[in-house]
Amino acid sequence: MGKVILEVRELSTKYVTRFGENVYAVDRVSLKVEEGKSLGIAGESGCGKSTLALSLMGYYFAPLHYISGDIIIDGQNISKMHPDEVRRKILGKEIAYIPQAAMNALNPTLKIINFIEDVIHAHDPKVPKKEIHDMARQRFEELGLPAEVLQKYPVELSGGMKQRTVIATSVILSPKVLIADEPSSALDVTSQKMVIKMLKDMMEKGLVKAMIFITHELPLLYNVTDDIMVMYAGQIVEQGTAQQVVFDPLHPYSKGLMGSIIVPESGVRDVKLTAIPGAPPNLKRPPQGCRFADRCKYVQAECRVQSIYMREAANNRAYRCIFPEEQLRKVYQNE
Amino acid sequence: MIHTLRQVFRSGKFVTGFVIFVSLLLIVLIYPLLVPDDPLAIIGLGTFFPPGIYVNVYDSVNVSPYTLNLPDATTKRIADKLGPKERQDMKEFLLAAGIPEEEIDIEDTAKLLDLWEKNYDPNKNIEGMTLAKMRYYQRLNNSLKGLLATEGLIVALPNAQTGQLEQVKVIEQSDYANINEVPNVRVLPLGTDNFGRDVLTELVKAAGVSLQIGFVAGLIATLIGLVLGLLAGYLGGMVDDIIMFFTNLLIVIPSFVLLILISFSIGQDKRGAITIATVIGFTSWVWTARAVRAQVLSLRNRDHVNLSRLSGHSTVYIILNDILPYIMSYVVMALILQISSGILAEAGLSILGLGPRTTEVPTLGLMMNWAMIYQAHVLGKWWAYLPVLVTIALITFSMNLMNTGLDQVFNPALRE
Amino acid sequence: MSKSYLRYFLNKLAWLLVTAVFAFILNFTLPRLMPGDPVAAITARIAQGMSNTTGMKEVYERYAEQFGTNKPIHEQFLIYMKNILQGNFGTSFSQYPRPVADIIRASIVWTIALQFPAIIVGWIIGNALGAMAAYLKKGFDKVLMPISIFVSNFPAFGMAIILMVIFAVNLKWFPTSGGYGYNLIPNFSWEFIWSVIVHYQLPFWSIVLIIIGGQAIGMRSMSIYELNADYVKYARFLGIKDRVIVRYVFRNAMLPQITGLALSIGTMVSGALVAEIVFSYPGLGYTMLNGVMGQDYPLISAVTLIITIMTLIANFLIEILYGIIDPRIKAAQAEEQGG
């Protein structure tokens, strides 16, 4: 087992709406990412995966609020730190973020290089401009981006170029952990491939030590990440290696989710495509029992009453269900 | 549709605006039923009678009096003529006339009046005293005469034969007339204007006419803007280029200037309220056209529109069924804004003296114009202009609130 | 000046010329569209206003010649353009025999000195307040927004009258009308300058107040929109200080406000003209009122034309400035060139 770079323990966060209602979007999430590994997070839209990405940064601003839990990056617990200390010492340096809609992630009226200056000065105001320019040029070239990009405004860049610029900017301070929230979903196929290759290269070169990759495109996740976690209604419902989760899902929700996609890999092709009926519960008042109960084919009376906890399974896997592994497998086989 | 309406009425801002607006509308509709007077009838002989209840003096003398012994009646009567300011002024005069300060006690009414009677000389010219001040003292002196008298007033009529005055009745100081028994009482809640017209009645009528002007102007402007916007946005190409060229031209040329030029060219005697409304409508459609076009452009290539086009529907059918319903909320918002700006435009024109001709109907702008020409604001006759301003502000404010409310319902991004 | 910016500049300059020509055409045609012989109609109106009978005949002849009604319409337009380009706006009816150009020269300075600073100050204060409302939210926003909505819907003359009643009539801090004391002759004495300053305040602030309301509302929505933009979140997660982010946001929210200023300058000027009228401020608005009162056609025609041209120039200048500060303009131009 490698060195754990990112560890999250029982992290809970919530949204506060403008009517003062709480939406419990991330509920007691725990995870671990080892050095050199990448973790994928999958789920339907609205399941809380993007909120989890934001929550992992350890820096909260309205409408997102921290409730409890710990985020430990390379042995340093950032949940107990003062927000300004997090901003200065952690953000960008230890953990960095690639946003969902990278098209608009750059300030349209600021040249890329000026933005990078601001980023670096936010952590150390004394770095001379010359040094920043050299550093930025070097980093951009290293990642296969032309240095001229630095002198341009975001509007002058194409979509794919913009996204790659965002990625390069995110890792300008060589963060240990990179959190990518749907980094390629808005792009055309060619740009998508370039972005994915860039992310893989960065991991290989050790520019970032660990990565969390969030997407609703499961095939992509399977190709990019080592491990996968499935999220449903703010909770982790299953975790395991990419292979395990995609080809041998245990949780009924994961099962349904994998059934609802086409993975062009051998073995999956014959599986019939299904959609999961129903909608996720309202997270303003999360149900007491299993959150998937209303949509679950195998629901039992007690599912709705008692809290369901993560259950360990063979091969380092875990899932959140009332049934033991063997029983689930039996049920699936009988279908 | 019903769902949308329910959502709209859940917006606090919209409801506030709506309630204000509907109340105004109801007043405009109901008031004339209760007070059917001609709003432009000149009833007052003189300008700017203050608000109040006007009791006919002749009638009140002729009703049979009731005797009420109220202890503070005398005090009130004196205080009305001899307030703190008058006492101070009297003291000033007496000091100037050479009376030592310690002898003057302005609190002691009897003594003060006594001193005044002995020392006041209407012809005395005190140094630095203006003519106006001298007149003021003369008026004050007249009003003080008989202030402390306790006997009543005698009403006398000339004898038909001898021509001599004969006492008809005596009005005692303790005589009261019951206002319900006085046949002629007129309430003027907002007094009269410079022409002697009842401001409230006039104002209600003016608000009605101004709303009409706003509606006509708003409807015309919205209709033109909508049609041009739809054509430009949907047809595109040359049509779009031509329409947008003129729209952009008219956007930079101040519409108020155009209004002035057109209004002046029409001439005073041809300018009716509806003519003005039409002119306003024809000069203020540009923003609507631009906005509608932008909306249509974003709709033009939506799937449902393409589908409709592929199904062989005509352009008119597509515009009416697949585009118009989607921009309706927007058009309603534009209409509300146009109505309110139409009312403001009329007011602005009237202030310049280019409003509707003055003989037929009042409008809010004309009332404002009259009040200003007769210097009501400088003379402190607030009832002639302030209610008008408040009415204009309430109308535009309520419409804008409705608009903001609608905007928040239809553009959730602004909900903060 | 870069090539793309030069292109933008020339584009805007061409547009200025086109709009100016259009303004001339409107100014020329509108009065002629009215039924009847314009000269007869106009001189009939002068008959009520003129006191000088010997002057009247002369005016009629001069006016008929100037209007050139007996000539074909395109020739009439040429005469009109020639006169205007020579600065010849004819002779005033109401202040006969003073040339209109002379009257306008005397009042235009007052209008520019009043409106230009007032619009700028109102725009700056309004935007600052709107930005603060968006950023601070809570109480400040709750108080400022209803007031702004109310104020921006208040008619311009209403604001002027209320300020006048409070500060000039009741408190007597400022005079009620005029551009300087009526007992003074314009000169460079301290007394005169002080009088000008005192007379300046109320018209100035009433224009400023009216503009603040609308600008604050616009800036608030723009800022809220920008504060929720993706780049704000991204910049925060890279550890950039809120202070720097607020600078980004307000700069970006401000840019559309500048375009907004260009587009609404006509409305602002109209409101300001009415404020001038309320205070009998000796600018173009008051001149126009006098023109209307005196049925002075040449004066009104000239004043409306001058106001339009001034607005067009202001609009042009703002667009030019905007092109300098918004990089997106340059990019758009470069793209156009490339594609």
C-alpha cells in the first residue's frame, strides 16, 4: 500500500438556500487516495458529486457550508485550519481544482499571465514578475502548450485550449492533489482526448501526486482512474477498483447505473440497457433509512427505517446496502 | 399558464406593485361614480385654496345656533390671531417704539394688547423696516381689534323702506352651528389649483387620462417593437439588417428630442391626449424591438422550431405557435415598462408646454405644468404639485415593482 | 493604436457620421411632414408671439427664403445643410433679431458644464452603490434597492422640484432659479463665481440623484451575475484573495455599464434638460422651453438638432473609450479580420 496523500473522514457539508433551508448535499463521506493513484467519482447529476468536489477543497463560502469531518492532505489536517490559512497555504499549493465549466473559468478581461501572477502573489506576494513569467512559460511548455497563450485573453483561445490553459494554471504551484470536476464534458472529442492525455501525463510525470476525477461519463472514468466511488443522494454507496465497480457492481444503484450506459468493452456488450425509474430524494429532508429505497427493486421494509452503513466486502471493496454480498449476487443472478 | 401565474403571485415585489396599481386603477374607476363633478369646472374664485372642509358662511349664520359653553373657546380664539410669532413681532415693534424690555410681557395677553393699543402707530417708520413689514403690522393691528371683546356680532339687514340697517340677529361667541345642518359644505381634500379647480377630482381624472396615454403608447410601442423584433430575428438576412439599422439609429437619437420635434410640428390645437400617446408610442419601440430580436435569435434554432419548420408549417404559424409563446413573458414585461415610461414621457412633454391641448382633459403632466407656471412650488402650495408627483411616482413605482417581480420569476439568475 | 482597434475606431466613426446624417434628415423632414404649407403655418404662429410688427414681415421673407418652399425638396435639403454647416440656424422669432446661433452659443456652455459632470458623477456613485449592494447584500441591499427603484422611477422634474422645495424654498440654502444671481453681470469676480457655484448645486444634484438610481440597479444585477460567474469560484479555489476577486468582478460588471451609459445617454440628457427647466437654468433645456413658449420654430429646430448631435458625440466617445478598456472588443475585431 502506497503513501496516503489525501484522506477524508466523515466529511459533511450543506447548502443553505436563500430561504434559509439546509440542503445536505454531502453526508459523511470518507475516502483515501494513495500516491500516484486516481479516484473517480460517479453518479447521476444532482447526486452531490460536484458538491463533494467543492467540499474537498476545505475552503467554504456561501451557499456551501462545512458541518463536520476532516480532510487530511499528506498528513496535514486542513479542516481545523483558519480559512485564510487554507487559502494561503493549501489552495493551489496542496490541492487544486479544475472546474466543471472551464469555458468560463477564466476572467475574460485578464490576460492569462496576469491571472497567473495573481495566483502566485496570492501565496507569496514577493515573487518577482520575471520569475513568474519564466516559471509559467516553462510549465506551459512542459505540458505541451505554446507559451504565446500566456499573453492572450481567454476570448482569444479556443475551447479546448482554454480548458488546457485552465489545467496548466491549476497545477502552476505543483499541488499534491488535483480535483477535476467534469473537465472534458463540454468539449469536442478531439479536445476531450487531449485534455485526458494531459491529465494522465501530469500523473505520470508526478506533477500531481493524486487525482480525483468526477464525471457522469462512466466509460471515461473506467479508462482514466484506478478506483471508483459511486455517489447517490450525498452519500457514497459503493467503492472499489474501476474494474470491480464497472463490471461487477454490488450496490443496486451502481448496478442500475452501469446498466444505463453502454461500455464498449467485451462482456458488457450483451447486457441490456436499463434506466433506473424514479428520482433521487429531496436532500432538504433526507430519508431516515436507505436513500435509494424508493427506487430500489429489492427494497425491504427495514430499509426505510434504519440507517444503512457501509459494508466491507471481499477484495477491499465496500458498499452501502442491507444485504450481504452473497445474497446480492444471488438476486442479481436470478434476474 | 396557471402555474406561472401562481408563481408570479408568490413574488412579494410583484404583489406589492400589483396591489398599488390595482388600487390606483380602482380609485380612477370608482371615484367619478361617487363625485360626478366636471373635473375641469372652475369652482374657486382665486388661486390655490388650501385643503380643508369649506363651510358656507351664509348658511351657517342662518341655521339655528346651539349654545355650547366650552372653557377653552376664548383661548383658542385669541391663540388663532395671536400666536407666539405675532407676540414676538409685537414685542419687536414695541421695543423699537422705545418701551423698555422689562415692561413687555408677551405671555400676558391683556397687558400686551393694552401696551400695543397705546403705542402702535401705523405711520411710524422704524429704521430698517421694509414696506412689507409695515403692511404686516397694519394687518396685524386690524386683526387684533376687538379680540378681547365678549359681546356677540350683530347681523343686520337694510330696511326695505328706510334703507336703515336693522338688527336681524346676534351671533354670540358661544353659538355653534352643527355642520350636518349646514346645507352647503364642500370638502376639498386637496384644495384647489391655480384656476380654482378641485385638485382631487382633477387629479383622479388626470391619473385616468395619463394611464390611458400610457396604455395606448405602451401598446403601440410594444406592438411595433414585437413585430419588428420578430421579423428581424426570425427572418434574418436583409430584413434583419434593415430593421436593425433603423433600430440602432433611433436608439442613439434621444427619443425625447424626437417627441419634442414632432409635438411642436403637430401644433397646439391638433394635439389631443391620444395623438400624444400615439406619438410617444411611435418614438419608443426601439428597445423592445432589440430585446425581442435577441430573444427570437436564441429561439430560432431550437429543436421544436426546427421540427415545426420541417413539418412544413408556414412562417406565420411558426412565429405564432412556436416563438411567440416563449417570449410572451418578456413581452409583457416590456409592455409594463413601456406604459410607465409613456406616462413619464407625457409628463416631460407637458412640462415643456408640448403636452395635450389644455382645454379638454387634465393629465398628470398638464397639472404639473400648471402648478409650475403658477409657481406653486415656490409659493409653498404643496397640494397643487405634490399629490401629482406622488401619483406619478406610485404608478411608475408599482409598475416597476411588478416588472422586477416578473423578472425574478422568469430570470432566476437574478434571485441572488 | 493597434490595427484591430483602428478598425473598431473607424467603424464607430462611420456610424457616428451615418447617425448624424440621419439626425439632419429627421430634423429637416419632420416639420415638413406636417400637413399644409410649413411657412404659412409657422408664420401664423409667430403672429401670436411677435410684438415687433416691422420685424415680422422681415422674418417671414427671410424664413420663406431659408425654407425654400418653392424649390424641389432635395434642393431644400441642400440649402438646409449648407446653412447648418455654416452655423447659420436662422433668426429667432421670440428674441428677434437675435440669431439662433447666438442664443445657442450662450446656453450650450451651461448645459455642458451642468450635464457632463452630473452624468459622470451620477454614474460613478450609482455604480459604486450598486456594487456595494451586490457585495454586501443583507441590510445595505435591502435598504438601497427599494430606494433606488423608487428614485429611478421618479420623474426627473419631480426630483428637481422636491429638492427645490426642500433646499431652496424651505431651508433657503440655495436659490430657486437661474444660473447666477439676477443682479449680477457675468464676469470673473469672486462674487460672480460664487453665485454660479451656489446656483449650480441643486440642478446638479437632482440630475445626479436621478441617474444614481438606475445605475445602481443595473450595476447590482451585473455584479450579482458576475459574482456567481465560474471564474470567481475558480479564482477562489486557487487561493486568490477576495479583495483581488472583487476587483475582477467589478471591472467586468462595469464594462456592460459603460455600454449601457452609451445607449442611455439620450434618456439621461432628456431628464437633465427637464431639470434645467425646473430650475430655469440658462442652458439648452430652458432655451427650448422659451422656444416653445414663444412658438420659436428656428430656435426649437436648432436646439433639438444640437442636443441630438451632442448625444451622438457623447455616445461615440464612450464607445471609443470602451474599445480601449475591454479586451473582448479587440478580440472580436481581430476575429472578424481573420475570418
